[in-house]
Amino acid sequence: MKPLLLSLIFLLLGANAHSQDFFNATPQSFGDSNPSFLPVEQAYQSDLQWNKDNLLLGWQITEGYYLYRERFELSASVDGKPVAVNSRFEPGKVKQDPYFGETEVYYHNTSIAISDIPSQPFTLSITSQGCADAGLCYPPQTQHYRIDSISQLIEQTTAPKKTSPLPATADVPTLWLILIFAALGGAILNLMPCVFPVLGLKVLSFANARSGSPASHGVAYSAGVVLSFVAVAGVLIALQQAGQAIGWGFQLQTPWFVALLASLFFVLSLNLLGVFEIGGSWMSVGDDLSRQSGYSGSFFTGVLATVVASPCTAPFMGTAVGFAASQTPAISLLVFAFIGIGMALPVLLLTLFPAGLRRLPKPGQWMITLRQLLAFPLLATAVWLSWVVGRQTGANGMALILSAWLLIGFGLWLYKQGPAAKILAMVSYIAALSLILIGLNKPIENNAIVSGFDSSQIQRLRESGQNVFLDVTADWCITCAANEALVLHTDTIRAAFILHNVHYVTADWTRYDPAITQLLADYQRNGIPLYIYFPADLAASPIVLPQVLSKSMLLSLLEEST
């Protein structure tokens, strides 16, 4: 039971971090205590009026909804015969849409100017289609107006069809696409540096299991992963129903949670190095993985993998998690289950088709050496996370983590000194936990990182004739760090920015910043990275780039837009 308790503690701490940091700010659209979708006529309200001799069709679009520019269709007819009218649309916002790819959309409001109006009475038909940011689309809606140009009378001849948005269970193709994205994102989580070493050891244990087949251990491991993701979803849904807005990865803006995660990696690395062995006790979920033969070891390795991977995000996951955030509980649980399935699938396939496992060498000293070697990526992750806390809270925050590690190490030493010393060991563990939970809940220090982001800076730069590239990033975002190291901070891209008069602006979200949170809401994102290119031409639409960048992508964008 102790491994289960340890795993559940970290799962609950991760969920609790959502409510204590990010979500004490202004609630966003995902924070509705009873998520639902508006009827189409409430989500998109239109008004057709005369503007001198022309018509002006205005749209008021509810927050969290948008209309597609390319899905508008206008037609006119006189006595049933088509006639031509001209229409002029406002520029929209370029969006990476999960249904239509990169397309132009309208948020908040827009208008369509209609000219070359027929002199005789005619019927005007207007078809539009929109979606909610949560991921579901309304079917196309058509409105019909009877218009008399001479008397300038407008009569709506057929009321808009009152159709409720498609529920997730009805839009089967969309749901399957989201589930595929969820599974792909879950599979990519296996490559995270904090997950891969644990999985490497567990695969070795599958090959040399003393009881049961590799396939049965693979099923037990997969069950641990999937059930853990469902448990996370259950906690998030419960908080959502209680009125909290829920997103993915925001717990890493909470210094004490990052410190707890760093401490977990520190302890696991010590265990893999052989500093202590407590088989079957608190650390049996993460220790001696190469020799754990029972199904419980495989199951709790899946739990551990979920715990260490839950703060991470990956390509394809953003759409899936955003979709799940405002669905019914059943659909949300299904999406998170598919993230777990995707994460468990590579290991499960390896055990179901064990030809690769049979090629591994027989057990021996090499397994102990590999076990110790794989401790260092975990230790590196612990160091990285402690640096993140230092960036969030200053040098004193990093010192608190190191002091907690000292107490943990002292407690591990005391535990071996006899029954009486075990009580002192528990006191040392409690002191380390208190140091993190109490010490890192203090206000941010003056020398800690703050973003200072001001969205009006972008407008001023554009008015001065400069193009702007906005990078919304954070120190704890692995995808952000990879994009910066491989693309954004390279000499090639720096030179291209200078050549094309692009001002590079960074919005650092390492700690919660309401200005950046509002920016993400404006661009319908609930996580990072977010990259936006703003042309100097104020009439041109901003371009939202994918989460994974490449040099060729940026160079093509700059060539085409300047």
C-alpha cells in the first residue's frame, strides 16, 4: 500500500497546484463550473442593416467561439434567379485549426459589407459556420432575408435553425481525431528525460522476469499508466466541477510543487545508485526495478511514469487536452485514457512481440552498471528543476531545495542505524517536506524572475514599422527550450530577424503572469509554447505558428511576409 500512497500523494499535489497558483487569478473560459455549449443563435448573433445604399452584416461572437472566414457563403436571387452581389470581409486572425489546418477566423466581432444591391426586391442567403475553442463545431447555419432596396426594408424570412452544437459523442470523426492526437502525444511523453530511464530499467525487468510472461507484465504496466491518467483526469474534473479552471502543466508555476518533483527525482537517483535499498517499502515503486518480478512492480512503475510525465506536454497533446477541458466527464476521461494508452503502447508492443527482448544479454553485472548509469539523467532532471525554482523564487529558494535534500540524505542514513534511529529518520523526512511546503510559499523575491510583459509593446513596435516575433516561453517548458536551442537562438535565425526587420519579444511565463495569461486566452491557448508573428502592416493578421519550429519554416515565413 505504501507505493500506492506515495503515487497518489504526488498525483494530488500536482492537481492541487492548479487551484493554488494559476487559478486564483481571473477565471478563463475553461473555468465554468458546469461546462456547456451555447445554442448557435446565442453564440453568434448577427444584425443586417442598411449603410446608405449598401448593406452591412455585423456579427457579435461570444467569448470562446469563432467563425471561419472561408466558410461564409453569400448568395442573392430575384424571383428565384441568382443575381450577383459583391461582399467585402474584414481581415481575420490566422489560426492553426484542428479541423481545417491554418485558416482565417474571426473572434469577438466582424462585419461584411455587401454592395451592388439589386434594385428590385430580392432574397439574400448567408451561410456561416463556427466552432467553440473547446474543440466542437456547429453545423453550417443559413439565414435568409427578404430585402426591398427602394423602401430599404429588411425582413428575415426564415429564422435561423435552432440547432444545438454537436456533442462529442455525435461528432464521431472529430472525436476519433482527438483520440489519435491524445495517443500520439502520450507516446511522445516516453522520450522525456525523466521518464525514459525508468522505462529502460523496466523493459530489462520484463526480459528477465522470474514469474509471468513479458506480455502479462506489459499489461500490468499499461494498466498502471492508463489508470493513473484516468485518476488525474478525475481529480481535474472534480476541481472543474467545483469552479476551478483546469489546464495542463500549470502546476510547474508553483515553486513548492516543482521542488517536490525535484526531490522525488533526487531520491530515485540515489536509489538507482545503490545508496539505499528499501525493497517493498516506500520506494518500491521506483527502486530495484531491474529485480522486481511481481506484477505490482510493473503496475506501480506505470504509476510512477505517469507521475513524472504529468507536468510535461508534447506535440498533439494541446488539442486533445483543450478538447477534454470542457467536455462531459465521460469524454474527458476517455481522452485522458487515450493519452495513457499512447504512453503505454510502445512498452506494451515490445512485450507482446518480444523478439527484441530476447536479444538482450542475460542478467549480470552489466544490469547493475546500467542501473547506476540511468540514475544520472534523473539526477540531471532534479538539478534542472531546482534551477527552475531558483529562477522562480531566487537563490534562497534553490538553497531551500538543497537543504531539503540534505535532510533527506541524513534521514536515509539514519534509517540504517537501527530501530530507534528510524524515528529520527522520519523526523528528518518531515522536516524536509515542511521546508519545501512552508519555505517556498513565501512571496517572490526581488531577484526572482518576473516577465514584465506588456502587450502594448507589440502595437508600438508595429506602429514604428517593425515586424514582431513573440515567443511565449518558460524555463520549465522542455519544448520551448528545444525550439530556442535548435531554432530561435541560432545565428541563422538571428541574422534573418535582423535582415527582415523583426523585433524578437519574449513573454516569460515561468511564474504566473496575468498579462501573459490573458494573451494566451486571446489566442485560445491553455498552454505553451506559443509563437506569434505580427507583420508591421497593422492591417495584416497575426500568424500563429506551430508548437514545434524549424529553421526552414521560419525562413519561409519571413520571406513570404516581408
